[in-house]
Amino acid sequence: MRIGLVLEQFEPRRGGLEQWTTQFATELLARGHEVHVVAERFSERSRAMPIIAHQLKRVRSAIGFAEAAQQKLLQLCPDVIHDMGSGWFCDLLHPHGGSLAAMARWKPLMSPRWLRPLKSKIDALLPRYRNFRRIARRQYLEDGRLVIALSKMVADDFKRFHGIPPERIRLVYNGVDTGRFSPERRLEYRGAVRRWLGINDDTLLLLIVTHNFRLKGVPALMKAMQRIKGGTVPVHLAVVGGKPTRRHARAAAYMGIGSDVTFVGSVDDTAPYYAAADIYAHPTLYDSCSLVVLEALASGLPVITSSNNGAGELISEGSEGYVVSDADDVELLVERIKTLSDPAARHQMGNRARTLALKHTLQHNVDQILTVYDEIVKKRARLSDGSILCTRIPGNKRVTDTLAADNHSGRVTRRREVLS
């Protein structure tokens, strides 16, 4: 199958979306598919992959990217166009960030309390957010495309905020590489990482992997560390990802936990940090289905996350970890961390966490999405020779997909005509 993947940056170190897309493309290639990637940026690592890269010129706006991607896709005409949430011209929309309209409800919580009442009104006036709304209107058009929701929470958001009917939504949770992220990695990395962090094996190590500290709950974890400090069990917090600054170090020092928090920064491989940790904590304000939570589960770590994380739907309370209803409930975070200071409780939950992750492997994830691809292609195959699949109107152009079916081979040829 000739597959077109669309995202702004094909750089696996950048974030969960980019990392997942790189892993997904690798698996598609291994299965013999022809993979075209349309993006503005490609890392050196991604360029070494046997993908067919189509690098767009850098533009200043999200609208500009969507328009440029559309023009490139009109030339390529792949069997399936799979957009990760940046463009609007596609057969399958897969917004890894979930619904921007839903996130807008939680975004004010990232601001100081005095600013929150005004934050939503201010954001609504900014050109960046106006562009996002313009893109969303075209992403969710009724033109036959399907939409992947990474969780039930996101599926509900699509229906509520964007009016997407249930028959157009396919629920597909993220998948994780259970070979790369595994409890077996502890023997390889645990001691070395802990020595680098300056802690011994008796210290309870909390881990969070994120680039967006405020959104994903780093401030709440730092407050929890402040409450826990001085207890019977020494606790250390490792923050992996993002761009740590002196401001973060000063904040930790001001709170009296400067020696108890390490801001690691961005790393090429996060697996060693999961191997060194005892608990993974991710009290996020909003997350469609956090890939890092699945990585932690696969590594055999009990997880603490919030009900605003679609990945929390997979966790049974008190079995593989805990799901808190309020991401900023520091007292409850402290209570859950103290419960997991018991090695026996962590061991039992960690084993169940690994079992849960094995039900959500990357291979299973790819199988599910290829099933959606087949659904898209078979829909065309059911049409008679020369029938029109759909007519789209991106920008000021009329685009018609016309199909020609070979009754002997069953192959469907897709011709795309663009009329001004």
C-alpha cells in the first residue's frame, strides 16, 4: 500500500506524536508498505530510514503548513492519506493532541490564578488560536474521512465539540514497544542511572517524562516532593525532557527541594530512566492518551496519572496504579506516593502494569490502524468502475477522486482531478 503520513516535524526526540509516528512508519516499512512522509522538518535519524521524504518549505503559520501539505499530497495521490493532526486534506485524521477545543478548557489552569478568568478570552483573540479554529473546521468536514480517537475521552470530545458522528470515529489507543521498554532493562541501567542522579538503591525514585512541564504536572509533583521531604523514605524526582532552565532550579531551591529534584533535559533514549525509576507520575491537565504512561507500564512501573489522561482509562484503580480526579490535588498525590513507597505494593502493581502493556503493543496498534486503512480502500473497491468517491473543496480548488476498478485483479486505481 502507498501510504502518506503528514505531520509538521518528523523528529522522534521532539515528543510523543513524533516518536510514535517514527515507530509506526518503521513498522509499516517492515511490513512492505511504501511510506511517504510529508513534513517541514526531518531529523538526521529519520532521513536514514527508507521512507520517501517530502520536505516542505518552512512557513510561519499552521494554516500555511496545511495548505503546503495539501498541494504536495495532490501531486502524490497515495492510497491512504493519514494526517497526524496538522493538516486538513486526508482520508484519516489522527489528532494525537486530542481536541484543541477540549484542551482550551484546561489551558487556563496553566496560568496564575489571578489571570485564569481572562485567559480564555485573551487566547480567543490571538491569531494563533484563530488559525487553529480555522484548521479544525476543515479537519472535521463531512467528506467521508474517518477520525481516530486515542481514547474514549477524546472520542467524546470529538462528538461534543466538533459534531463528529460516532460512525466516523475509530477508537485506537496508542501502542508501545514492549521490547525496548521492559522490566528486563533494569539490570542493564538501574545502577548506572541512579549513580548519575546521586541516589542509592534505597531512595524512592519518581519519574516524569515531558517537554511541557506545566501541562503535564511538574509543578504539582514538586509541591508533593516538598510535602514528602523529611519522611521515613528518601524520595527523589527525575524530570526527563524539555529545556530545563535556571528558573526551574531556583524554584526547586526556593521550595527546599533543590537536592531532591533533577532536571535531566532532553535525551536520546528514555528507556534507562524508566529502568531506574520506582514510580511513574504524570498528573497531567490534559493528555489524549499519553505514550509515556504506556512506556512506564511496559517497563513494569506503577503509574499515577489523572482522569484528564486518556491512558488512564486503561488503568484499574489500585491495580496497575492510580488515577486521580484532580491533577492539582497535591495531598492525594502525596498519599498515592506514600502508598507506593511499600516495595511489595510496587512489585505487585508493576507486574500487573507489564501485563496491561502487553495488551497494547505497537504491533497490535499498527494492526488496528491497517484495519482502518483497509476499510478506507475497500470502501472505494465497492464502487463501480469510473465512479466518483468524493469531491472536496480545499481552499478555492475543487478536488475530485475518481476510481477505476479492475474486475480481474481487484485493484483500484485512484485518479485525482483538481479544478480551479
